[in-house]
Amino acid sequence: MKKVAVLQFPGTNCDLDTQYAFEKLGCETTIVWHKESTLPEGTNLVVVPGGFSYGDYLRSGAIAKFSPIMDAVIAYANAGGKVLGICNGFQILTEVGLLPGALKRNIGLHFISRFQTLKVVNNDNEFLQHCQTNEVLNIPIAHADGNYYIDEDGYKELVENNQILVQYCDPQGEPVVVNGSVNSIAGICNSTKNVFGLMPHPERALESILGSDDGVKMLEGLIA
Amino acid sequence: MKAIVNVFLKEGVLDPQGKAIHHALDAMNFQGVEDVRMGKQIVLQLSTTNREEAQKEVEKMAEEILANTVIEDYTIELVE
């Protein structure tokens, strides 16, 4: 059975949804409080879930990066361990430097909470290995600071290394402006493809009766 | 000594909040505003009286946490 560690900071609010999702997929899931300095032994995947760690004070994710558990997560990632950051988790992973770029306030300044179609840009990574390139997924988004920024050189690297995971798009797969992100980027991975971050919430798309189960094939890739 | 740290989005990085304020000023008929940038100010009360030491320490704080240098610039002003 795969072991998933879900981090919990003060203000995290998607920890239980994330735990539910991975347990539904047959994993042993442990919630790890941010004051811990080690990850559970034999962890196969670390998830930094969504929410508002430290009330988004200073900048989204800025304070969480100094939590004791983050040193363990950085060491785990640098040793090749798989890490997934969802929403606030994505913001935290950019703040600690495990992922390039940064997330700014949405271009329209609104908190956007709704289902959003996403286009799979690259599937040559573990996270999206069960999705097809150009496949359109329907996944909820819920954020105010999802406006992904990266400088021109950084963007070129993302493209050259196939690091762009998903783009905001219309139902036909044409990229659309949702929050002002560079080239409508909704999620990326690092160059070694073991650290993944995205603003949309796959853990909220597990049942078609509740709108979409497209999150299942995304999350399943990480625990295959 | 007091250190006043101002943090702003870098030139060339679009500032959605500054833009919204600019639109509001236009709508209120304030003329002649060419650009608006919105930032934040962090005021630190320091125990040291050594300016050089304060400058060095606050720069380190700005680099490590107060600003995200991927998207933001900062200025430091020391006040006795």
C-alpha cells in the first residue's frame, strides 16, 4: 500500500479532502503537522494541500516555507521523492524554490471559485501519465492568487523541458485567460519531474455525480 | 532604530491591484495619473544603533522572507 503524507499548516483547509481522496484511491494517508521535522517512514508521496496557510499573511505561502517540516520536504524532493502542491501548496512550493516562478494576485482581483476546463500540455511525467496530451479535464479552481508569473528565460526552459502540465482552456481546448497566468499556465513540474504544482483541485473532482471525476486519473498517476 | 521596508512588484511585472486603483482614479475624474503601483510597507523596530549592521540584517530579512525576489523589489530606509 502506497504511503501518502499530507501536510497541515495553521490555515490549511484541504487536508481532509486530500486525505479522503488518497484513501479512496487505496493509499495509507497520514496528516503531518507542520511542526514535525520528519516525514513518516516509507513515504511514497508528499502532498502540500490547499488552504490559507498563516492566513496568506505577507504573501500566499511566504510564512509556511519556514515551518520545520519544509526542510524535510526539501530534502525528500532533492533525493528524488515525489511532491505535489495543490493551490496554496503550489504557492508554498514556489516560495521554497522547489518550483520556478511565483503566483500573483488574479488579474481581475476576484477570488475565483468554479469548475474550469484544463488542457493537458505534457503527459510525459508520473502525475499526468494516465491522461492524454491535449485532453480536456474538468477540475474545480478556488483561488485569489493564481496568476502564474515566470520571466522569459524561465518560460523557455519550462517549454523546452516539457514542464508545463496543464493550461486553462475553453471546453474545446483553446487556452483562455482565467487569472492572468503567463500563457494560461495552471500547473507545472520541476525539471527532474518529481515535484508538481497546480492551482486547480483534483482532490475535489472524484465523483461524476458531483460534477467531475477527472481528478481520479490525475492523482492515480502519482501512486501507480 | 526603525527600518522601513517597502516592497513592490518589479517594473515589467503586471500589478493587478495598482491597475484597479488606476481605473478607480480615472472613474473618479482624477486627471493626470500616468501609472499606479501598489506595494506594502513593513516597519521594523530594531534594537541595534549600528546603521551598517542594521542595513545588512534587514537586507537579509528582505531577501529571505519580506520580498519574493522572483517578482518583487524592495527598498530599505533606516530612521534613527
